[in-house]
Amino acid sequence: MKHQIILASASPRRKELLTQIGLPFTVQAACGEEKCEARLPQKQVEELSFHKAMEIAEKTEGAAVVIGADTLVFFRGKPLGKPRDEKEAALMLKALQGQTHQVYTGVTLIWHQGKSLRQMSFHERTDVSVWPMTDEEIEEYVKSGEPMDKAGAYGIQGLFARFIRRIEGDYNNVVGLPVGRLYQEMKLEGLLD
Amino acid sequence: MKHQIILASASPRRKELLTQIGLPFTVQAACGEEKCEARLPQKQVEELSFHKAMEIAEKTEGAAVVIGADTLVFFRGKPLGKPRDEKEAALMLKALQGQTHQVYTGVTLIWHQGKSLRQMSFHERTDVSVWPMTDEEIEEYVKSGEPMDKAGAYGIQGLFARFIRRIEGDYNNVVGLPVGRLYQEMKLEGLLD
């Protein structure tokens, strides 16, 4: 491949997904700009992914493509980030149980072409339906520790699979990186040649 | 739990999924009856899962619940099993690329209640849309070896994630065991108390 791939994320789940589709890459984690001007979910995640990719691209030389990604959970149009404590995790789960919510991941690719930087951003949306949960189930799940570092307070690829009823869209988008769309976009841009 | 859980399947993917949702279980692989009287996809997978569960339940004593499962891929109403060779794998993938197909998993639970055996069966259907694939991509994927032991000649949880556009339904159903629905059904039947 002409371009070395750099993943601008420390997320072990994103590393796992990129490994899964068989692309060689290295990791340079971005701190990520927490502030975001955009209002629409799809614009928010694309903007946040752009900040992460640019933070690393600015430090990079040569034929590299930098991948930035940001995932947010939206319930009734409001973003749910990572819970600050167990109480907030339980509140998020109480909102999500028995309902359908949206997960957006924005992805930005930045790469050198000749003397200039090129970039493209896209997002994927997945609708996730959760089975009804009892208060005991929520309490037990929070105690497992799984919710604490995850947007929306759950990990679809973990214990929480018990409570997932169905999804519409890309599953890996919910885990944190829509690798199907990512592969297709990189192919279209000639970044995999 | 009152009931010991026995998974009547040697599939490493099913073992992984049942482990993921945190239920303790043991494995006793069924050979499985290949013949099937039913015509409808949902009836076929339920019947095949029933044969597997019954094969193990007949050898089992005490308070155990046996889980049998069978997964089939259907394209335009016709079942695609595991490919016999690389040529058949390529033909299956040529049919599935750029299209939407159906994955059905049937699940049967058999358990002792007093002196009698009780059983219930259900199925889940997931629609899977695949990105268009070039002949080179199909050839390369077949060479990876991943298609050979899988219904429909692909593994959604492997390299093939590159080519998955979207799904509607349960992701784990495509991997081989709809653990969300399974957990809910076991809860309803009081098998998790």
C-alpha cells in the first residue's frame, strides 16, 4: 500500500475492529477537542472526528492516511456521552431500556497528496432497540463496571448483548468504528492500492 | 440457578457468545440430524435446532436446560449451507455481493420440569446487506480460508466485516446465536432464577 495507516484513537475496540478487517496500521492517539460547534448529530461526530484526525495529521510526514473517529449515542435527539459515575450510568440505562436510540460514528480521513493535505469525512447511523430492563438488571449491569468508559453507558459487544433486541444499520458502528463503510471509502479514494 | 445450562453445539462462535452474556454453561455437542421435513426457513432452523437439543436432552438427567441452535443463510428463499469447496464458496459470494439476504437461527430449549420434559423453540431473522465485491476481492477472501466452515461462505465477525453494508435485526443471530432473545426467553420461562 502507498499509504501507511495511522489510527488516531486509543480505543481498544477500534484497534480490534481495524485489525479484524486485516489492514496494517499503527496507533497515535489524539487527545481530541471536546468542544463542538455543530448541532446536528451527524455534524457533531464528523467535527469531533476531524479534530482528532487533524491533531495527528499535523505531526505526520510522508505518505500516511490518518483515521479519526468519534462515537456518540443520541436519545430523543440529545447526546449521551460517557457516564461520570454509576448513578449517571443507571439514569442513562433507565432512559434507553425498552426504547430505540441512535448511535452515530463520525470518521475523518486525512492524507497527503503531493504537497497538499486531502480530507474526507462521513458518518454512519445505527438505530439500536433495547429490551425492557428491570431495576435489578440495571443495578447488576452497572456493578459489572462495563458502562463506565462507554458512550450511553453500555457495550454492545459485552455483557449488554443480553439486552439488545435488534439494530438497523452497521453493528461495528455501535462498537465504535464502521469498518465496512471505512474500507469502501478508502477503496474509492485509492488509499488501499 | 436451578438449571444447569448445556449448549448442544461444538461451534466456537456460539460458545463465545454464551460466554459473552455471562451465563455459566457446559458443552455437549450434538451430531445433529441433517434431514429436515420443513419448507419454511423459520421452520427448518427450528426443526434442526430441536433435533440437536433433543439428542443431548435424552442423555441428560437432573435439572438441566439444553440449548440447541441451527443457523442457515437464505438468498431469494433458497438455503445456503457451508460450501463444499472453494469454487462453491466463490459462487455463493458472487450471489450475495451487492444484495440483501436473510439469516435465520432457530433455537430450542429443552428442560426437565418435575417428571416431564418441557421444550420451546423460537427463531430470529436478520437481513444482511453486502457491499458490491470485485472478482479479485472474492478470490482473495476465499483464499483467506474464512468461508469454508460457515453457512453462506462468510463470517460477519471476521475479515468479511469489510463487505457488510448494514443489517436489520440481531447481529449475534448472524454470528450463530441470538443471545439477546435467548436471555429474554430463558428469563420468561424462569430458567435463570
